[in-house]
Amino acid sequence: MTFSGPFSTRRNSSSITDGSMPLSHEDFMNRAIELARKSMLAGHGGPFGAVIVRDCEIIGEGSNHVVLHNDPTAHGEIMAIRDACANIGNFSLNDATIYTTGQPCPMCLGAIHWARLSRIYYGFRIEDAAAIGFDDTAIFAQFSLPPSERLIPSTELCRDATLQLAGEYASMPQRVRY
Amino acid sequence: MTFSGPFSTRRNSSSITDGSMPLSHEDFMNRAIELARKSMLAGHGGPFGAVIVRDCEIIGEGSNHVVLHNDPTAHGEIMAIRDACANIGNFSLNDATIYTTGQPCPMCLGAIHWARLSRIYYGFRIEDAAAIGFDDTAIFAQFSLPPSERLIPSTELCRDATLQLAGEYASMPQRVRY
């Protein structure tokens, strides 16, 4: 199987969708695994890759680049979402599916919601990620605590000035909803 | 007060820290508010700005660019984390504090954990964000549900092949922990 296709000219994207045959869920996950392995072996980050699919076509791809980019937000899912949105020129990925080698961490699950993705297929579980040294489980546990009991202290500040700002936004008729 | 300083040559950064006087928490939040307002009025995104401070110095700044960049992950906190990490050349922001105009959404709270930030100061609350049209509250609610009950369906796929990948990563002695 070749992983180049009609979308190989897209920025950062290649595709296994050449139209010759319908692709399966496993084909898309295998592409995510391939991206993850390539990135991992190059030392760019952990074993995390993702592809985003709409209408049986890959519209975005990504892999973990935390180490290469010195960017703690450069998880595979975030990279794939940014790639897909850049490719289609829209901040919404509704009706699209993400295939990711690892169950999304809280940051990526949040990003998946903001991107309006419709479905998730994942490979290993967050507890499997914990077993190879990643904190997903501990971070998820923080979310179920009241803010006052979380590990990172969080303090309200300048409520009046920031509410004023929020009010100014709400009164902008031309604002774009996202 | 001027908002240019010795770090104004940094990529995307300016600073209110010119060494002439100690700055207060409110000074840093006011800088976040200024960034948010500028971005909001330009139509780049919502009323969200953030600065990251270590040793009384601003090391990163960001504001919401979801609309301008067509990037649903371009929240103020994410932009500030990426800017700070690029400026210091490290994926860890331990001992640093984030000041953000709005209480972090789940995506940004996850990113704050991965970035190892030590403290959060926030302006308006997630329920205030909900009142001006943002989904933070609804997304937080999803996190407290078991995966099978969440709005976005999530399905395990290719467990064996992805566990093989995770095992390969764990056996790489030269991997960088993050």
C-alpha cells in the first residue's frame, strides 16, 4: 500500500485515499500509526499520531512534535486539527472523524470539542499511556476536583475589568461565533 | 505606563517589565486584558488574552486567534504557552504563572498541566464565558461523564497494533521525557 495520493501536495498532508477502493477504519488508524512511528523514531516526540477524515478522505494529519518544536501543546491530535483546519480554511471540523493512536488527553479532548469533530477512534488507552510515562490519567483526575482542590492553584483576579471586556465583546454585532 | 520594554524584540512579545519598579498581579492581568481587547477589536477572536510570567518578567504573551487563523486551538492561553516556550527554548514552564482574562477551558487547563505551569490567575469565570456564547461549561461537563455517555462517540480500534507502537517507544533509551 502506498501512502501518497492526490492530496500529497497539501501542506503537511499526504493521503491514502486515491479513490481506487473504499478505505476502512483500520486503514485510517494504520496511517495514524505510521505517522506516530515516523515522528517517534525521529525523536520529535511520543508515539502519537492522528488523522482527520471527512467523506472517506483524509483532510488533516499530525504527530507529536513536543520535543522538536519545544511546544507542550504539539500533541498529535492538536497538530492534526490545525492541519485539517488550515487545509479546509475553516475552524470547524463538523462531520469529521479523528483517528488517533492514543486515547485523547484532556487538552486534546477539549480541542476535539472546540473543533466540533463528530467521532473519535483511538488505539491504546490513557492507562496504557500512563504505563509508558505520560500523565494523562493524573490530569484527568484533576478535572473532577473542585478548582480549590486542584494541584495548580487558581485565583480570581480583576473580575470587574475582565467582565467589562466580556461585555464589550457581547456588544459587538459583527463578531464571528466559533 | 508603556507596554514596550527590553523584550520587545522577542518574537510576538513585548513586556511591561523594564526593571524600574516591581509589578503587581494586577499589572500582569491588565496586560492580558490589553492583548485581549486589541485582538477582539481586530476581529481575531474572542475576549481572551494571556501572559506568562517567571521571576517577575513576562516570558510569553498570547491572545485568541481562532477566527484569524482558522484554528480552534488558538486560544489565548495556548498562544501564550507556545510563545513562552519558543522564547525560552524549552517545553516546560515550571515555576511560571499564567494570567488569563478568562478562567481556562478544559483544553487550556490541560495545556497548562502539560506546560507544568505553577499557578493560574484568571479574570471572568467559565459561567461568565457561557453567558457571552462560549461552551466551556458544557465541555467541562463532558469530562465528568464516563466515555460511553459523552456526546462525541469514542471507539477503541487497533489496540494490538497501537500497544506494539507504545512498547517500541518505551524501549527507546534515548527518548526525551516530557
